[in-house]
Amino acid sequence: MKIDNKPWFWIPLLNFASGLPYAVIISVSVIMYKNLGITNEDIGVYTSLLYLPWVIKPLWSPFIELTGTKRKWFLSMQLLISIAFLLVGFTIPLNGFFFMTLAIFWVAAFASASNDIASDGFYLLVLPEDKQSFFIGIRSTFYRLSMLAGNGLIVLFAGYLEQKYSDNTKAWSYTMIFVGLLMCFITLYNFFATPKTEINAGDKPAETNKQNFATVFASFFKKKQIFIILSFILLFRLGESQLIKMLTPFLIDPIKYELAETTTNTDQAKALDIYNSKVKKNEKLSGSELKYLYAKLPILVETFKGEKLLEEVTSKDKKLIKDKKEYESANSARITFINELIASNGNQKTNEKGGMGLTTEDIGLIYGTFGLIALTLGGILGGIAISKQGLTKWMLPMILIMHLPIIGFVLLAHFHPASIYYIYAVVIVEQFGYGFGFAAFMMYLIYVAEGESKTAHYALATGFMAMGMMLPGMASGYIQNYLGYGNFFIWVFISTIPGIILSRFLIFPKDFGKKSEAV
């Protein structure tokens, strides 16, 4: 049954409701944890594990395929996601927030993956193929717009609150509560805007209900070229999966930390005396002396906007920090630098981090303005190009246009330009390339899902895609820490090559996705 029911009214926000939770759980959480003192290694591992629900969603996709309606499923899951984000907001100020918020994000991730299954199936059910090819660009664009709303506007809002309250904990707590309320509004809109004329699975013809989980799974793995298909899906985003996890830390991390060897402050001068008399002479520090260095040793941090002292953090949400782990988390940058200083007997007075030293507000502004416009334009043009000339003509050009902009981040990491407009230029090109190029990948996944069980097969395809994002992402923090940002981005670029090579062996109809002349 094909009922399109004014798709311009429901496709944009339905896909926005798929992308926003994904952005918050997978990407915005990286920025949040970075600003709350979590290390790159922990960020890479634990936030990548949040991909797991998208990896294993094929295990329950047949259940969604065969029970209830897709509309009831995605509305229920969007409501659950809204509640989860509200809970994250209320949990951030608590001690041990890291693992508690991860657990709530985990629940939200399962709900979001289920929402994706139902939303994708709903789209495939109510639109004919020729309209699917036209709206694939719109879907991709609004999905990415929602991610930019997270990485851009929501991060900009969080950055504004960080400046206003001078308290990252409070800022991110309020931000997540706002995100939860925003998801409530989107859920309500989708309740009224989406078509209600969908067949309930229990009312489908008897021959349809005879399908079972094993049949649905088996039919997917019987597709022609299945080995090449799965290899391509797993490797296509090998570079991007690592880039996404470490790009935000790259933009936030300072250019370098450096010991300030002169000061007029009495406490800092006393800390320098301990450093000169003990650390430089490789003499053992007492516990009290080490604590004093952690608290008072003058450290300069060089950011994009110049140098400033890296101050000790002693309070959190108007409460004095007394817990040792909480203190170490809040002052991780100072403690790490001082430990390295001690280990080198005072010889390593500079720690080159290699980041760009931007503020949270800077990142939100970059991605929420010109990046937003570039992505929108790229996604729309990508969908139009495929609908006009088919997927075969555009597959390779789109993949290249998507991956080549990584070179821009290689250049940023090596040259650290003084003007922020260079960063704007790299982001604009990268976002346009992503919007334009990703349309081809999404259209190919639609081709892979062709057949009797579109919803379940599409979920299987995107589940393998998520696995290809999760595993490299888990290792990204360690790879970056070993290589440094400059060499890391070179590695990311090299990682795109296997997917490009595999794309040349894919077989699909020449005009797949091309809009019918009769329409």
C-alpha cells in the first residue's frame, strides 16, 4: 500500500528525529565528556560502544517488521528518547556521572536504533521507488541537519551557558534538559504530521505473516555479491568513523601546555621553588608537595585566541570539590602535564597537544552556520543528481567528493593557521562533500534492502554500517594518542581507500534511483 500523504510535511522532521538522538548520543556526548574532563582514550572507547545498539539492531528488526505498525513504534521510541535525555540532564551534576550518563545514553541508543528501524520501514512502505530516489537527498539532508543541530546549535547553546555560568557541569546539565524538551516537541509534531494509513502487521495477508526471523535473516545473506556488499558497508566509513571521534577533541584541545617559569603570585612562586629544588634535581616529592604542584604550579595553555593560565578547578556547581576522583577529573589537564614534567625531571617543559584550541562556542558557531548551509546544499544536490542520472554515474564521484576534504584537516593539524577563516573553509568543504557524497551510500543501502522484507534488510545493512563505525572508533583515541593529530588525519585519509576500491566491484542496475520520466 503506497500512500505518500504530502511527504514534504513529514519526511523532514521524521528524519530529524532519527538524526538528533544519534548526534547527541554519538557526537555531542564526545564534546560534553571532553569538557567535563574525560580523557581522549576513554571518550574513544566508551562513546564508540554506544554504537552497539545500531550494530545489533537487526536482531530485533524482524520483530518490528512483523508486529504492530511502524508509526506506533517510532512514536513510542521517540518518547522514550525524550525521557532519557531529561534524565541525563538531571544526572550530570552527581558524583560518578560518567558511568551513570553512559547507562542512560545506552537506553536512549537502543530506543534510537529502534526508532531508525521503524522510521526507515515507514519511509519504504509509503513512498514508491521513484519518489524514494528524489527524497533520499532530502532525508539525508535533514538527518545531517539534525546532526548539525546537535554538533552546531546545541553545542553553541552549551558553549554560551559555559561562558555564562563558568561551570561546565551546570551548562551541560541545562543543555541536556533542553534537548529532552526539544525531542518531546518533535515527537508531538510527528504524532500529528505522519500518515496514519499504514497496515498493522497483524492485519497483513496470511502469506506475509508466515515469515519468521530465520527466514528474514536468511534471505538477506542469500543476496548476490553478499560478501562484497558487506565488505563495502563495513569499510566505506572506516576513515570517517575515526575522524568523527577525534575531530572534536582536535578542535578543543589546546595547541600546547607550557610551564611558566616566572610569576608574581606568591603561591605560584612557592610551587616553582618546589619544582626547581626537587623536580629538576630528581628528588622524591612528598604527598603534600605533589598536591601543591597540582594546585599552584603556573601552567600556560596556548589556545587559538592566545595564551592564558590554566587555573586549578576547586569548585563544581557552587560546591567545594572534596572527592579525589572528582578533583582529578576536573584538573586532568594540569595533573597530566605535571606528571609528565616530573617524569622528565623538568626537562619537558612544553607539551605539544597539536589541537586548535577553540572554545565550545566556537565549534557550535562553525558547524551551526556555514557548515549547516554547506551540508544542506550538498545533500539536496546529491539527491537531485541521483534522481536525474542514476546511481551508477555518481557513485565514484560522490565517494571521492565525500572523502577528499579530509586533506583539509591534515593541513590544519600541520600548519595551525592563525585565521579562523581557514577552519571555516575546511568545515564548509567537508560538510558539503559529506552531504553530497553520503547520498550515494544511502541510495545503495536502499538497493541492498530491495525485496520482500525491506525494513529488516535495511536494518541489517545499517547494522553492519554501525559495526564499521563502532570498532575503528573504539581504537581512534589510542591511535590519535600514538600518532598525534597531524599523522592521525593522514591515517584517516588512507583508511578511506579500501571503501573506494570495493565500490568499483559493486553491481546494481545502471539507472537505479533515477526518477521515472512519467513522474
